[in-house]
Amino acid sequence: ADNSDLPAEFLTGIFERIKVNPFSLKEDDAAREREAQKQQVFDPTVFFEGGTLFGATAEQRKRETFKKEKDELMNATETLMRRRPEKIVRAHTGNSTYLDSVAPSDVVRPMFDVTWGPLLGILSQILECSDDDRNVGVCLIGFVYAVRIASHSRMSLARDTFVSSLAKFTFLGSIKEMKKKNIDSVRTLLTIGIADGEYLGESWEPVLQCISQLSRLRLSASGLEADESFLNSPKPKKASTPSKAPDFDIFRTTTRADTAREAEESNGKAVLEAVQESLIDKVFASTVKLSATSLARFIEQLIAVSRSEIAGNSKSGITGIDSGRTTASSHGPDGPSIYSLQRLVEVADYNMNVRPRLVWAQVWEVLADFFC
């Protein structure tokens, strides 16, 4: 108070306390500890210490260091988690709560953005390797909720990846024999289209392509003629050739076409028994509940699938392979089909009287361009 120096005893006491317990940062402590460990690596007294031969003490030090770093990271994360909500709340409003200031999707999206890749790998691996009904059921539920989270969080890449992966697990469009888990995958994909169609966007394409393949299999299993039998031009009759000696079946080998035909017949019977037509109808009937934007996305993808059907390449979207081959009638290897075109007319009929005139005029402009 009188502008004089502090007492020498007081200053000496501060000096002695700092000398015994000096100021230090966590980073400096960690650096000194690492330097001490490096020096002790070649210390013969430590290496050949009794009971610690072959580096047992070094292994213990590694575990202690790992535990210490883990605890520090946990504490730092906990501190950030506690401080972050307070900052967000103060930034938005003085009296509101954290739940009122942040949407649920904004909270979930960062976590799902980190985990969706490994999650897809785990679900795909189990679904591909396991035939246990319980494991398959849990994996399919995981796909449903993963698509829902990605859709509501506006994560289009994750959504498209999960939907496309599930579509490939249906085995529709391939020559593989469909098992019960593949049939369950088909039903799950249709359920996603019904429940979360509002948020699917471009992911509607693999869903509609699977429906297209379902219709083809159901038509074949029912014993009815396919669309290509009515749309293809009749083939010219070939000139008669001299009769040849009958081939012996014992020397006949099974071709890829024979294998594909047998698998398609087996899959058609399985689909006809397990997948009801009413479930497919519900996908298109539920379009009346879609918003104007979602309906436009749905119609765009349905038109794209219809074009591929007419061109005879309806399997390319599911299998990921576009053969590019054409037959003599300028159609792809699958033959032309008008199933999606018929469904497009049904969707137009469903929505014609329930949409405002301005919305329907925009939808009809897209439909008219395709029909022309």
C-alpha cells in the first residue's frame, strides 16, 4: 500500500514452492515423458532388471501410456460435449433450450456421416454370408433405419448406396437362385418405398427397377405371354434344311442360357408365392400422399425405368451392367416391355383429381413429353 517492496520472506516462499512444483503444460509433460522413454530403451539396468527380462516393463509402460491418453481424450470429449450445447443455446436465444434450438437431423447427421460406411459393410457381409432368419431380419431392419436416417438427414450419397445395395441383394435381374433372405429383401425394399417414398428422390430408380423385374418373373411364373411376344415383329421363316441326325443328349452341355432360364423359372415361382401383388400396387397408390416435388421425382424415375423397359435393358440398373447388345428388332437382350408405362398411366389417374390444377399442369407437362 505504501509502494514498498514485498517482504523477502514472502517472495522466497513463492520461489521455493515453484521450485518444488514448477509450472508446466500438459504438452510439455507428455514430451518429457516420451523423451525419458526413449532414453530408457537402451538402458541396460532397465532391460536386464530382475523379473523384467525381454521388455516386460516396456510393455507395461505402453499400456499405462495408452490408458493415460485414452483418459485424456475421454475427459476432453466430455468437456466439449458439455460446453457445446451452452454455446449453441446462447448463440440462438437467451431463454430457449438446446432441444428447441437444434433439429434432430442436425444432431444425428454428423454421427451417421462417420458410421454409415462401416455400418453398410457389416450389414452387407452378414446378409451375404448368413442364412439365419434372425440375423437376416436384424440386417434388413438396419437397412430400413439407415435409409430413413440418411433420407431425413438429406444425405443423398448414403441413401442411394443403401438402397442400391439392398436392391442388389434381392438377386432380381441375375441368374442366381433366390433364397428366403432375397425374398425378404424384396419385401423390405417395397416397404421402404411405401413408408419413406417422400424422401427417396433419385433412389426411386432401383426400387422401380426391382418392381419391373418382379412383374416379369410373376408373369413368367403365371404362364402368361410376355410383352415382347406382342411387341416384337414376327421373324421370317427360315428355308428348310436337310434333316440331320438327332443329337445325343448325353453329349449336350448346359449353356449359360439354360442355367439362366432354370433360375428364372425357380425365382418366378418363389416370387409368385411370397410377394403379393397388393404390396406392389400399394407402392404406386401411395403416390397420392407425396408432395409435389417428391411426385415429380417419382415420375422422372418411373419414366427412366419405362424407357429402359421399352429398350429391352431393364436389368442394367440392378445388376450394374449394361450389355449394350441389341437384337434384330433393335431391342436389348431382355426384350421390350410396357409394364412401367402402364403403371405410369395408373399413377397419372391416381393423382389427376387430388392435385391442384397448377401442380397437375406441371406433372402433365412431363408426362406429355414422354408420351409424345
